[in-house]
Amino acid sequence: MAHVGSKCRVCKAPAVIDLPRHNAHFCAEHLQQLCRRQMVKAIGDFDMLSPDDRVLVAVSGGKDSLAVWDLLIEAGYDADGLYVGLGIGEYSDESGRVAQRFADDRGLHLVTVDLRSDYGYDVPTAATATGRVPCSACGLSKRRLFDRAAVEGGYDVVVTGHNLDDEAAVLFGNTLRWDVDYLARQMPVLPAANGFPKKVKPLVRLTERETAAWCLVRGIDYLVEECPIAAGNKHLGYKEALNSIEATSPGSKAAFYHGFLDRMAPLLEGMSGASAGELARCEQCGEPTTGTVCAFCRLVETAAAHDPVPVEMVLPKRRRR
Amino acid sequence: MAHVGSKCRVCKAPAVIDLPRHNAHFCAEHLQQLCRRQMVKAIGDFDMLSPDDRVLVAVSGGKDSLAVWDLLIEAGYDADGLYVGLGIGEYSDESGRVAQRFADDRGLHLVTVDLRSDYGYDVPTAATATGRVPCSACGLSKRRLFDRAAVEGGYDVVVTGHNLDDEAAVLFGNTLRWDVDYLARQMPVLPAANGFPKKVKPLVRLTERETAAWCLVRGIDYLVEECPIAAGNKHLGYKEALNSIEATSPGSKAAFYHGFLDRMAPLLEGMSGASAGELARCEQCGEPTTGTVCAFCRLVETAAAHDPVPVEMVLPKRRRR
């Protein structure tokens, strides 16, 4: 990832990565130092975690979730993992094996939930049954299962591996629509409220290139493949657009995201509709909702009643062979 | 610009252009109707012009400025043109000829100012003398000369041809930096204030593809070439990034720009530093400034003292041969 002969900015040893936005190269040791510092700064700046918190990390088997779990354990946090089996064919099978192996190798506790065996559906079937994009049912399922597992397991906080690229792309999407309600909630910390657990994103100061490098130098075996049914979604288009800007002006992605948090988010405080008023309780599961039956219970009902749909049926057209 | 056999949405005649953001094709007549309506709507929505205003149109010889002049004349406005000779080699020579021919053919009055003969410098020389990007000296020179010509000529308002693509790209740049001061001034109307004339942008509801089509169907001969020394600037990078989004989701560029005006601009009202307080008068030219000598007088002093620099010396590296 670095040019031949380039040297670490800190110790002048041979570099393993160049980071244009820092205008520097780093060796394996000082890359790790940079990652640790950026996570510690994010946790401190936004009051994400206390030393004695019981932490539940949402683990997908990809680089970001394994990196944040590794970083938190190394920093001394009491952190278990939660893996949700989404039923996205071989991609899910392999990601489950990778996550379990990571936990086993380190003696960590991984809670697992499986959509098909525990709730009677999977993401391809939910997408077909609802007639919406797969990412919609997938996101809803994961959010609700993370929340439920955290509350039932007595965890203080849910950690997700969202990195700077993820958050900048979501911010870009919300900005393109000037969705003031979403923009007002675009923070790396969601406080516990209405029966939902606190949720935090300790990697918002690290790019996906940096979390991949962390895994590489730490010998973490992660699933490199991206979700096959997410290919071509709008989120990835936003990432590409920002990457083209970043390539010409290194640092603009971080300036975009952190500039928003510094200068715009304070102007939007209290403008999120979700922060106003008390929520009702879902008639079926008893969890917080704005309606009578929550979106998740409605999804489960619709998707579990549908015949199972194989992943090949919901692949973006150009991925089908 | 349209597919063979496609028909106008309005009259079913053969179409000359397809506009994905309107999900429709148009014939020459109904394309013109669309352009006229969009301009009238922009003028009305933002109270840009009154029927008896004396209007000064900033004319570059490109499609946008000739289109807006043509549209305004056709709509019955009393509009003269102002052309500023920037001294950017053959590009400027040709743009001056095109602008003059447009005026002569229609019996319109074109005021001309020439940086080299009237102020002793040109844009390539100013860029070299100041050590900044050419677009910086060019923008400052044009803004000041438009203002001056409008005030001295007794015009009520300066019109520029900025289109939706221009404004969306500027908004995108300001958003990437979350420059709240600039964002708060990102309106298609700048009211007259502090001795500066009112400035308006009647084409903010039309894309550059639509203004080009207007010129095409109206038989307007415009300079197709873009400014050779602007190639590769950040503004063009922002346009490309937005174009890639627009290609996947037609209409997102208009939603981005007009969504900002509708939902975000009201939240930022009064946050522009420029709107606060009275300005001083420049010691040299007497025009409004925040310092003792205005930026334009300082530019003229620096640039006019420098030996003339040919345009070839300031071309982006990949354009030099």
C-alpha cells in the first residue's frame, strides 16, 4: 500500500501504508498507534464509552467490525460480539465462520442470532416479500436485533464498526436531499432513549483503508468480499463520488464529516422529530414504536409467511450469471 | 440529444432533446417553452426583476450568458450586455467576437471593458503575479467590473448566466467544507447593499444541457470551448461528482440545490458575516471594502506592475504541448 522505499513518518522504518490525508507514510507499529489514537479521540470527544461499560459489538465478519472489536479488547474494554446470520447465501455462511473463528482464536464471546432459524425468514426472502431493496429489510433487522440483544443481555452500549467513509457517505446522501430530520440525528453517538440502548461508532475518525490496514498488520482474517446484493446501491454511489473528490483533494472527506459535526450539527440540535415525545409500545413485541405494531414485527410477519427465496434471485442484474 | 423516434411530451412531434430529470422528451418549441417557464418561475420565486428594471447582463460569449440575455430580451426586459476582456489568449479573442456578433445581429447594446487596455493587466499575468490560481484573479476582476459598470451606468440589477449545474457545484463545494458563512449567502439573489448593485441568477432552474439546447434551437452561435486555464479546477471536480450521482438518480442535482434553498437556507438566515455592519470605503477607488485598500485595487497594483505573461504559461500541465 506504500511506495517502495518510503519511510514511516515517526520512526523512519520502512512504511507499510501511505495516507495522503495525513500526507505521510507509516510502518506497521505506528499505523497501529494512529488507529488507537483516533479511536481514543473519537470515544473521548463524544463520550462514547466508560471504562466499566459492558459493550456489545455488532460483528459482520468484515474488516471494520473485527477491527473495532480488536481495538476495544486491546484497550481493555469488556466487549462481547453479536453476529446476525442474514441468510445471504455463501456470503453469510462464510462471514459467520470468519466471525466465529475470530472470537474462538481470542477466547471472546460471540452471541449469534440467525434470521432463518430464529425468526423464520432471511434477507433475500424479506426483500422479495416486501418488494423493497434488500438493504432496507437488512438494516431494519440488524438494528432491531442489536437493540434487543443489548437490552436482554444487560449491555450498556452497542458498538458498530461504521468508519469515516460510511458516515461521510450517509451524510452526503442526507445532504443531497437536505433531509433536516436525518441530518439532525447524524451523530456518532445515539444516547439511550425510549427503551433503545445507547449506540456508538468509535471508528468515525478512521477510513476503510485504515481499518483494512489495521486488520492486515494485526493478522486479522476478515471477509474481504462485500455483500453481493448491496452492489450498485445508492450508498456505494455516494462513496464513489466522495472518493473522486478525495483523490484530488486528500482530506476533504474527513473535513466534510467532521466539519458537519463541528459547525452544522450544533445548528440543527433538537430538529429531529424522533427526539420529540414519548413512543408507544408495539402490541406484539412490546418494544418502542411510533405505531401500534412495530416495523420489525410487520417485517417478520410478511417475510416469514413467504416461501424462501434463494440469494441468486435478488442479485443486482449485472451480478447474475 | 434525443433517441431516434422519441416524441415531445407535449405535442408528440419528433423530439430534439430528452431530459431524464423531467422523465420526458421535448420538441424545439416545447423545449423553449420549458426554458421560458423555468426562468419566469425563478424570477418570480425570488423577486429577481421588475418589468421596468434596467438590466445589465454579464456576457462571456458562452451558452449560459447568451441564453439568459436572449431569454430576457424575448421576455421584454430592457437588457444591455457587459463583456470583460480577460486576456486569456485566443479563447478571449474568440469569446469577444462571439459576444459582439450576438449583440450586433440583434441590435443590442454591448458595453465592453478590457483588462489589459483599461487596467494594464490580464488574467494570466494576474495569476502569475499573485501566485494564486487564475480563477481567483478572474473572479475578483469580473465581480468588481460588473459592479462598477452597473453603478456607473445606472443599471438596477446585474444578471449572470449561472445555471443549476454551476450553483449546485458551488453549493457542493461550500457544503463539503460546511462553510456556514458562504452557505448563508448561497442565494440566487444578492440584494443591493453597501454600494454594491443587486445581482440575480435567472437560470438557476435550468441545467447547462438545457441552456445549450436553448442556444441550439434558437440558432445562437456561442463559444463551445471552456476556459483553457480553468481545466482541472475544483469546481469542475464538484460538477463531475454531482453528474455521476445525477446519472444514477435523475433529478438529484435539482433536489440538492432547491432542497437547500427551501429547507436549509431559512435556518442559516442572518449567519453570513458579510451581512453584518457597514463597510469602509477603499482609499484608492472609493468602493466598499472591509479593509483600507480593496482587494481589486491591490490586484490591479500587483498585476499591472508585472511583465505580461502569455496564456501558455498558466495552462494546467496536461494542457501544455
